[in-house]
Amino acid sequence: MKVRYDPKAILPILTGPRVGILPPEQEKQYQVDMAFDPGIRDWRQNFEKNVGGPPNTDTDPSFDYRKAWAAGDTPRPSADGSPHWGSAGKAENHPTRWKAEFMDKFGEDPDAVGDGRYTPEMKEFIRAKIASEPILDFFAAERAARGEN
Amino acid sequence: MKIKFRPLRVSDFYNIELQPRHAHAEPMFHANPLVLHALTDSPFSFTMEVDGKPVAALGPTDTREIWAYLGHDLKRHMVRLVRYTRAMLEMYGHCWARVDRNNPDGERFMLLLGLRKVKVDEEGTMDTWVNDR
């Protein structure tokens, strides 16, 4: 299926402030990997299929792809089989950054902890993170970027 | 008017004045307190309070299914509820929900939460919705 891009959606990607800087020789390799690495191409195709547009790999304020790439991160299959980047490039206000912090603290994948297995400490940790002020600010900024109230 | 989001409590299921479309579910919920306790166990479940009165409760189950227990006359508070829930779902990750096929309000709520319709259940009475996380 051919994906049709909305020019209005692409404009901020092309004109927004660029996130992440690499030395020129690494930047060259980064561009090659982003274009031709099979895992990254699978991820890009999956992203376009689900979202209906290209991923913002240059100016996304919540995820630094260059930082992730430089840390050796690459898309890996998630629980549902779709390719997914790790946490290395996530900014402080990324919505799922708390999952990596949860794993570091409790040694368990929060997506695999079922009801009845949450300890009081886990519950407290999650409740402090869920819909907290930085995250609500993040969504407020997104809405403002879209011109919504 | 003060709006507050807090962790879900079992008593909220008895204090929320349900909207008429959900009224058929009330006896089933009230007759199964163990189910209510299980729903409150998820740290992602929350209650929305307006001036100290619970008006809506929402959360995921163990199977990542999203449920909602919504009071009547939520119109004025829907924007806050949707924004908070969207933020919660972004952080929660993959989830799904089922909505009656004859419930246009429920379908609109799903669209507002960023879910998309994927299939009809075996009985042909409910649609399944998912987010793409």
C-alpha cells in the first residue's frame, strides 16, 4: 500500500530544531544505517503502516535516534513482534522512559508484571510516574504544536 | 470546581452515578466485589473526582483490556478526562478495549483515546479496539 504523506505533518519534521549531533564520520555511518540496515527498515515500514507517516528521526524532542544509534541500540522485536527501539535515546519526558527505570529498580519488565504481583513499592513508583506533570506538559506542548487548545 | 485524579478505590464503584448507557452493568459489578478488588489492584487504574465526588473510573485489566466506569453528565469534564487518559495510555503501552456495536458514544470515546477499531467479536455484538503501541 502506498503511504500518502500529509505535507503539514512533515513540515515541522523538516524545519524543527535538530536533536542530537554526531561527528561527521559517525553521521555518515548513521545515515547509511538508517537508510539500509534491515532492522531499521523493518521498523520504519512498520511505523509508517501504523502511523501513516514517516518517523521523525531528526527533530523528535522525546527521542534522540543518534544517541540511541551511538549507544549500539537498534530496533528489536517487542512482545507483540513489532520492532521497537530500546530506551537509550529516550528523553526525560518520553512517555515510556519510566519502564526502563522500573526495570533498573525492580529487575522486572513492567509489562510482564500482572495484577496481584505488584508490590506496594511498585505501585507507588508507577503512580508517581503515571500522568505526572512532566508528561502532561509534554502532551500540552504536542497539542500546542498542532494548534489545539 | 476542583478536578483531581487519584488511585481507584472499590468504594468508587458504589459512589459513581453511572450514565444510563452503563446502567445495565451496575448490578453485575456490585455483585462481584472480588472483581472490583482485582480492578483496583492495577496501579494504572484511576478515579476522576470533581469537587470531591467521584465521577469516572478507568483502568486496564490483567490482560491489558481497558475498562471505563463513567458517570452521567460528564460532558463538561470529558476534555480533562480524555487528556489524562491519553497520557496514561501513552505511558502504559499496548492496550485494547471492547465496545458495544450500538454505542456511538463509546466509539467516539475510543477515537478520542486514540484507539482504532480492528474486528467484531464472535457474537457480532461488540467491536474490538486497539492502540498501536
